[in-house]
Amino acid sequence: MKRIDEILEYIANGTKKLTVEALLDGGGITAAEIADHQNMLRNNVSKELNSLLRADLIIKIKGRPVKFLHKQVIEETFRVQLKEKQIQVNSINEILLPGEQVDPFHALIGFMGSMRNQVEQGKAAILYPPKGLHTLIVGQTGVGKTMFARLMYNYGKYMKRFSEQAPFIVFNCADYYNNPQLLLSHIFGHVKGAFTGADREKEGLVEKADGGILFLDEIHRLPPEGQEMIFYFMDTNSYNKLGESERKREANVLLIGATTEDPGSSMLKTFIRRIPITINIPSLQERTVEERFLILKHLFANEAHRVNKPIRVELETVKALIGSVTYGNIGQLKSNIQLVCAKGFLNSIHENKEEIELDFKILPGNIKEGLFNMGKNRKEIAEMEMVNSSLYITPEGSKGMDEADASELPFNLYKLIEDKIGMLKEEGLDDSFINKFITTDVNIHIKSFYNRFYNIKGGRERILKIVGRNILEFAEQVQEMAQTELGRKYSDRFVYAFSLHLSAFLKRIREKKYISKQVYDPMNDQDEEYRLALIIKDLIESKFEVSVPDAETTYVAILLKSVEEEHQGNVGIIVAAHGNSTASSIVGVVNSLLGSSNICAVDMPLDVSPREILEVIVDKVRSIDNGRGVLLLVDMGSLLNFEATIMERVGIKVKTIDMVSTPLTLEAVRKASIFDMNIDEIYQSLKDFRGYNNGNAEVKAEKVSNKVIVTVCSSGKGAAAKLKEFVEKVVYDLTEEKIAVVPAKVRELDKVVKDLRVKHTILAVIGVKRPSELNVPFIPLEKLIEASGEQALRELLLNNQLPVMHEHGSVVVRDLCEDTLKEFMTYLNPHKILGILMKFIEQLEQELDADFHYAKKVQLAVHTAHAMERMVIGEGLVYQGDVSLLGQRVLDAVNRSCNIFASSMNIKLTNDEKYYICEILSEVYNCIPE
């Protein structure tokens, strides 16, 4: 057989092996693949391929890399006759239905495989005469229920069942599940006067969806009365708004519901009977390996488009990612892919590479384990044969079904604000509430974003990898202007958030994609932030030579109002008591127990006049205030009347609590320094404080066995579960007492706290939002991962008379080290070496008579673990610095401490590796005497 015939036969066989989905998704045979499998030279293969294309025997799919398909096989597979000659196209779709729309379900991976029955059900539901059939979509979280409903909608337009302008309205029933009246108002609308605050008539979702589809996500969260109103609407196509007595309104709406629950157990039987079609979406594990591979490839294509770089994924990484999904389905797979792509993207920047390389070594430990989850049964082993090569994904092509904007930056102010303003306006809320809601929500997102990405050393360099230097420098100028004009302190949080927002705005303008969905302006000319935003708008126009829409002024004003200033210290505390040394004694005890704090004493000899004491306290208030006010703890008498006079004279907020005692002062300092509470929160929580042992002993004993900690995250799901798991681990390591950890969503926090307090003692709320009940201790999420956060938990347990175990180093340090080492260690077991590393650090502290900073403990543990692994594989570092500058005392301490590795694991660090450890220590403890 001639070489050209061998190549044609190989392409024919390869094309036959590709499924319809793979062909439509860009599958094909490359010249490199042919050369490798046929043992031919690449240039010879390319020459023959050009000859086959001229002979009209193959089809060329343009792109990187170029792919080829056998023309006759394509004609047989799709039952078409291709009249064009020497076909060269970007996608096979161009030649299958030229100039016509393609069945939207063809974009669904598995539409001819594991999803075939579901697709047929979805099409039947849309086409069934006269107006289609209401449908329920059932499936686990992350399987793509919403996407399937949208495909049904697109198919309805494709088949002319709906007009091109037909609405597709999405509503999540969980958003209002605890407020049936508001939920029904949202779905069906209300008339003026239907309830308190309904000062105008409101259009409901049913009315908006007339002529199209209303998609009710989490439909099982509908209350019974809501289900009854909806199944009456399904029966009659008529409804009434809230506040109307007769059902005189009509709408032609196809209802699609989605649920993760068993419909029979979570919904009314009368409601279920009225939904004739139930579509069960299979989990990712129920899909074939080939379909999982195609889904993975599609998700990688989205990421390549997002970062505008090719992505090369090695074979082991592909298999590990496919096997890594144990829950969460496509949603989890997408998150895992984005995680490894983010790592690879940063590596490509550091190494100045044009493409992102994803090899097995950079995968986190939990994803690496996915490699061993593959092929657990014979069927999967057989299917895995198609996953036999690495992937190379280029940025070219469309984004497919993933509708996320590829140009979105990590922090997107538009996305946070646009939809919420419209929603709040529709609820008839007043300007002040909308303003407060939006600014608070934006501030929470900014804090979360900053703490995740930039609240570490080198933050400025990290932001410069995303935005231009000119944008960052402009943001810093705006920061200085805002501080001067508004009299506030704006931190790096503002600079980074403003930089990203400005970059997104300029990109939208440049690409002519600036479309603001804003329908309400919560700012007005009386706001000082809005007036400054108008000035900033003019500066942007001048600096970047663009026209700034009026709506953009609102976004900048919201940003100025949202980013809270960074507090430079805690609430000041002054103890003032009669006697020559009463106040000083209390403050001395507090400082010895809790360390140096923002507290001072004012002793009041009985022969000193109140006027003289007032002058002393006024001076103390001025000196101790950090901008957060001063709490005045007094014993009795005229001191109680000083508060108003002091505030009038110095302009500093002062709160006064009487009957000062050592326990009261201890509590005040703890709440100010450890929990970072503001002055009003401290005052409210302490005004009725009468000591630690006050109250009924029997009641207290009953509550001790019912102690809970509440964790709060924005989603209440993935992040909250992680936080719950982390807090449980820390608490378990601190005490053997049984303490429940209850996760809560942000919007449900106060209700959860209120319900729990009926039968439980709430030790603390930990997370992203402070509860409204001020006497509940709060530990911010960012503080939890610091040493002070763990210390705060320890204090809580002790003050609630719970046994606390002896401290063996920081629990949080150990957990963070273990999580980090799990991601990057290949040969040593992180869990087994962690105890030795902690002992190594403890010995170093003893040798140097030092107390290492929390972050340095993590740095030392991680660096030394890598040094040990380098010893195992024989790739030790060579020290490039001047050894004489390290200090003999530090070197001796490291030498002695490293003996623990030799005695316990038979690992001996080289001198060069020890020098690097000395360098880490010398950077921080260069003042240690020799």
C-alpha cells in the first residue's frame, strides 16, 4: 500500500471512531498523530495531506492544530451530500447546515448518548400540542438543570414554538422560601394596598413570562400555598395578583421546575400530578468516560478563551481531573479546572511562557487522587482507552454553552450591582435601604476578594499582572484624593477594587460592550461620594480619552461608599475609679493576663476635685483614641456625668459603663482587642455584665451541654461547609467537650442565631458577617486564620468553663502547613512529617529564646519540608549567599535542631540547605545577639 493510501485509511478509521458529539465539538485527526502512529516523517505526512485535500477526499478543520476528517465518512455519518470541493472550514457545523440554525440540543454533550432519552423528553415537552407540557427537571447539584431548561427554550425558538422575543424568566424559589407573602408577590405580582408598604401595583413573573418560559429553580422550596396557586394556574392559565379576590388575569406560560430533592417527598401530590413530564439528569459519574472527557475538553476551551492563551494538559492530569469529581458534578469539575488553570496561568507569567502547561505535579492533593479513582470497574477500564493522549486547547472558537463573560476580571462591580438594584426597586424599598444594602453587599465582596487574593506580601505586583501600571497608578491618585476630600483612610482594598473596576470599564468601552442594566440610581447630588465621583469621572475622561456614561458615576460612588476604612487600632478603654491606686491595680491585672492593650488607668484620690479629674480624663481620651471611640469604665459618682461633656469638648465618641471591676475590664479588653468589636457593640454586650459566675447555676449547667458555634459564608454551601469543617477541626484539637458547629447563610444568620439561642448557648459566630445581636461574640473570617483567631476560640472555651487541652503549637499553623504540603509534596507523607516539623520549630524557638511570628512558623515548616524532600531525591539546593553574614548563633541553633530529622527519619540536611533556613531566620531575627 502506498504511503498516501495508508494515511487516507488511517483518517477514515479515525473519523469512524469519533462520536457525533466529538465531531461537532471539533474532533479530528492531526498530522502529528498520523506521523506518530504510522512512523512517518511529519513533512511527508503534511505533503500527502495536501494532496488528499486537493483530491477532495478529506476535509480540513482550520485551527491550532489543524485537523482532518474523511469526507465520505462524514457524509455517511450525517446523511448529507457535500457538494463543495476541497473543503476548509473552522467548524464542521458550517458545512452540515450552511446558513441555517442548528438544533440547540446538538450543543449538549451526550445528546446521542447518555442524554438521548432526556433530549427526546425535552423536545416532546416543547412540541406537544397545543402549547407544550409543563416539566420538572430532577438532578443533583451541578448536573446542568438550568442549562437543560435553557436548551429547551432555545429549541422552542428553533422550532418556532416561541417567538424570537419570547421571555425566559428564571426565579430561585429558595430566595423567598421563609416569606410566602413576598414570594407570591414576586411570582404573581400584587395590587396597590395588598400589604403594608405596597404603595403601587407590581408586575409578577408570570406576567413577565407570558408567551415564553418561567423556570422555577429549587421548586421544592415553594410553600404549600404557593404550589396550590401555581397548579391552579397550570390548570386554567388564569391567576390573580396578591390582594385581588378573583382570578381574572390570563397568561400563556410554559412552566419548568428544577429540584435536587425527591419530588414525591418534598412537594404536594396534587402539584406533582399536574406536571406530566419529569426529566432526570444523570450525574457526572453516570456519564460515559468519553462524555466526561468531552465535558472536560469543553470547560478547558472556555478557560483558554478566558485567558487568551493555549492550554496544554498532560495525560495524567486529564485522567486525574476526570476522576476527581466525587460530588458536585459538572460544577465541581469546572471549579477544579479553574483552580489548576489559575495555577498554570500564574506559572506561565512567572516563566514568561506563551502557553499554560498543566502537568501532574501542580495539581492539589485531592485532584491528584482522582487518578486512582479512574478505572475502578471493567467498563471504565474499557472506556478509558479513548483517553490516551494529552490535550492542547487553543483560545480560538466560541464559548459554547458557557455564557460567562470571558473578559470578566476577578472582581466585577457590574455583576455585583446591576441585577440587585432592579430587584430592590421592584420590592418598593426606599432609597436609604437600597443604598445601605448595596454598599454593605459590595463591601463584603471586596473584603472577601482582597483576603483571598491580595492580603499577602507582593499584592501590588500581583495586581499589576492583571491591570496596567497606568491604571494602578491612577487608582492610587484617586485614593489620595478620596482621603483628602472625604477625610477617610482608604486602604489597598480600595486601590485594588477600583483598579479592577476601571480596567473592566475601559475594556467594555474599547470592545463596545458597555451595556448597563442599571434601572435605578441609589445616589444623588447630596452624597459627598457622588460629588467626588463626578470629579473622578472627568479625570477618567481626560486621562484615558474616553466618554464615561452617567451610570458609571454611580458605580464609582458606590465603590467610594462601600470600602470601609482600615481601622488602625481598637476601641480605647479608660478605667477611672476613686482611690489612690484602684484603677491602676485593675489595669495592671488585665495587662498581665491579656498582654499590652489600648487601655489606661485614672486613679482618683478623694481629695482631688471632679473638675481636675475631668481634665485628666479629657487628655487621656485624646491620647488613647484611634478613631474608634473610647469606652469609659467608672465606679460611681460624678464620673457617670462626664460622657456628654467629654464628647462636646474633644469630638470623640465616648460610652460609659459603671460599677467597674476586674472581670468587667477583662471582658471589655477581650471584646475590643481579640474580637475587634466597635464601641456600640462592646457597650451593648457589657452594660448588663455582672461577673462570670452570675446567674442560675442549674440553668448554666443545662446550657453547657448545648454549646454551638455558628459559621457564616455568603453561599451557605461549599464555602460554609469548608469553614464548618475547619472550625470543627480547631475546636476538636482544643477541647474534648462536644460542641456543635452550625453553618448559616448570610441572609439567614440572624434567624439562625435567634432560633438557636432558645435552647443553646452560642459561643461565637465565625465568618463574613457580624450578627445583629451584639452580645454574641464574633470572629471575622480573616482573623480566624491568624494566631489571634485561634487564641480567641481558646478564650471562649475557657470563659465558658470548658476544659482546654495543653497547647502543642498552633492548630491553625499545623492545618495550613498540612494543606499546603498535601498540594506540593510528592515523596514524603505530609501528615507524618508535620509533627517532626513542629518539634523542629519549637526547638529553634528554645535555642534562640524567641517566639516566632505565626506566618514565619508556616514559612519555616513548608520550606524545611521541601528541603527534606530534596534530600530524598538527591536534588539539594546550593547556597549562593555569604555564609559569614548568617550569624554563628543562628547557624549553631539550626545545626542542633536539624538533628531531629536524622534521628527520627534518617534524613540529613546538607549545609547548603541549613544555610537557607538560617537566612529565613536572619531576615526576621537579625537582631539576635551572637
